[in-house]
Amino acid sequence: MVSSPRLAWLVLRRELAVEAATRETLVSVAPFVAALVLLAGLAFGPRPAVLTATGPGLVWLIVLVAAVPLAPGVAVAEQQDDAWDLLRSLTSPSTLLAGKVAAVWLWLLGSWGLATVLAVALFGAGATATGVAGGLVGTLGVAAVTVLLGTLLPAVTRRPGLLAVLLLPATLPTLVAGTQTATGGVPAAPWLGLLTVFDLLTLTVAWAVFPALLED
Amino acid sequence: MTDPTAILPAAPAVTTPAGPTLALTEVCRSFADRRVLGPVSLQLDPGVLAVVHGVNGAGKTTLLRVAAGLLTPTGGVRSCAGRAVYLRPGGGARAALTVRQALRHTAALAGGRGVAADAAAGRVGLTGELLDRRVGQLSAGQRARLSAALALIANAALVCLDEPAAHLDGDGVDQVHAALTTLIDRGASVLLASLGPGEFSGLADAVLRVERGIVWEESW
């Protein structure tokens, strides 16, 4: 009998092995993030003050948009390989959810990190400790929402645009609160609290509805 | 003509004090108000292999997926004593992983060890450089053998195999036979769907026919 934390870790390890073999997330998301930062820099103009002020918001907007291409990796790719049924049979819904959320969290943290580094380097936006804390906490809730909608995705493959319509509004609290935690001169504690509440809420909802979403 | 209502006898061929691995009682399954299965009552004891055959669209896959717990019955009761898995030929592994990785990840998830994965691969003829080949680069027959190996290491009380002989040559069928014999010897129950009863009838304790969602007993 495998313990639940170990099963979740084994699901995550399998996700890492697939990514190591394909580099699919790296290849699809990293250029996307870099391109968005560069294009935003061009769009917002040359004034440093504007770029510095918009940096934190831009980073979080990019994180949310980057979640959309991550969603198919949750269930659609598994189903295309015909591996989903066996994975479901070998894990409980909660351990499968935990492993998948952990994997998406890692990819989102990577996206957030890359976007932040580029924003600091190109826009002169400052990196703060509270901004880093916001990145760690905020991406977890976005990961939970992404996994939920990614699990729904096989049922809506004919309407993939629906995913973005559902995902982006559901993560709006992260956009607002994450931006505030990274903005200088703003008290971060209330916003970090909001991000934590958002995490707890999304993880609880995910845990409650995930078994039903797994049904054919 | 066999009796469609008494789908299996009250006392199956192999009885054990532990009770049945799988029990379906008046189980039905509908999709969008269209019933595609049932009512079905079925009991499988440990170490029993039942072959389910029928034409395309008869309801075999639905029966197997309900038995494996992947589909929830819309009526009736399903109970299974232990883990149940469902595998199509070629299914069960991510295409990007190598055969060795796929087997080892599955063995770990099932609570087993890497040596069990290697042994299972050898049992179905996946040896040598095939172990380091990506699953997506295998032929259809090799992938079907991999699925049989995955069934061996899944540590399941109930193994539901959908057309396991599809894409297989003669040697491949023999290797799947050997894998099934191992599963049965371990006490696993096997529910196996096939277009015809032919290839696996020699191993079967029961042969069932599915017709328009109704399961008929042919032999038990």
C-alpha cells in the first residue's frame, strides 16, 4: 500500500519525467512568456516610469495567460496517449489532484519567475520579498484552477476558447492581489492574506469536485 | 438460446471463502437517456477469467469500464474487492516515456518495485533495446504487449482488458496468454472483451456474449 503523499509525489515524478522527455512545457510556455514581456515593453512605450509601474501587473497577467496552454497537459495529453484510465485506477482522486496541481504549480512558478526576471531586467521593475511570497502563494491557487479546468477540457475540446473564458475570470483575485504584493509602497499583508484565502478556497473546491470531474 | 436474465449462475465456477472480486447487481448504464448496458448481474471470483464477446457497439467496452469503476452505473450496484484496472491494447503509458520508464512509474504507483517491472517486460517479450525505446515509437503490437505487462504490474484484483489481442502476431498472443495465466495464478480476476470468443476461450472459465447491452451466458 502506497501512502497518499508518496502517491502524489509519484504522480509529480511521472509529470517531470514526461516533461524531461518532451520539453513541451518549456518549449511552448517560455518563448510565449518572453515574447509577451517584450511586446508589452514595446506597446507601453519608452517612458521608464510607465514600464516600472506596469511591470508587476504585467507579470501576473502573463502568468494567468500562460495557464491556458498548460491546461491540456492535465488530462487531454493523457487521454491522447490512452494513459489516463490506468493513472486514474492506480491513484485516488485526491492524490491524482495533488500530483497534477504540484506539477502545474511548478510550471506556473517557472513562468512567473521568467516573467519577473525579464520585467526587472527590461522594465526596471523592482523585485521585493513580498513579491516573491506573492508569486509562491498566488501561483498555487492558479494551479488548482488550471487543473480543474484542464480536467474538464476533454469534454469541451470542440470549444477550447471556452477554457480561457472560464479560467481567466476565475483567477482574477490572483491578478489583483499578486500585483499588489509586488508593487512598492503597498502594504502586502492583506494581499498575501487574500492570496492565501484564494488558495484555500480553490484547493477545497478542487478537492470536492475533482472526483466528479474524473467520471467519463 | 441462453437465459439473459440469469446472467451468471448463483455459484460461479471458482468459489473462494474471500467472496467475489467483482459483483454487479442489476447494473445499468445510459448515455443521454439512451441505455447502452443492462441490467446486468455478474459475479467474478478471484482467479476467474471471463471472456465477453459481441459485435462492435454491443456494449462490451461499457461493461468493462463499469466493472473497472471508470463509469458509474446509472442503476444497480457495483462492488469490487480491491483495485480494478481497465486497459486497451497499447494503452496505459505516456508516449514520451521509454518502455522502461513507463513500466517503472506504473510499478511504483502500484506499490511494486522496478524488478517486477523488468520481469513483466520480459514476460511479454519487451527486452533489450526495446526497453529504451519511447512508447510512442513502438509498433501497435509492441504497445499491446506493453499494455499486458502493465496489467501484470498493476497489482489489481480485477483486470479488464479490451481486445488485448488486437494488433498481435502469433507470438504476441502467446505472450498475452502467458501474462493472463500469471494474473489468474496470482488470484486476480480477469474480464476480457473480444470480438469473438476464439483466442482466449481455452483460458476462460466463462464465456459471455453481449448483445445490445444485454449480457448472455454462453458457458460457465
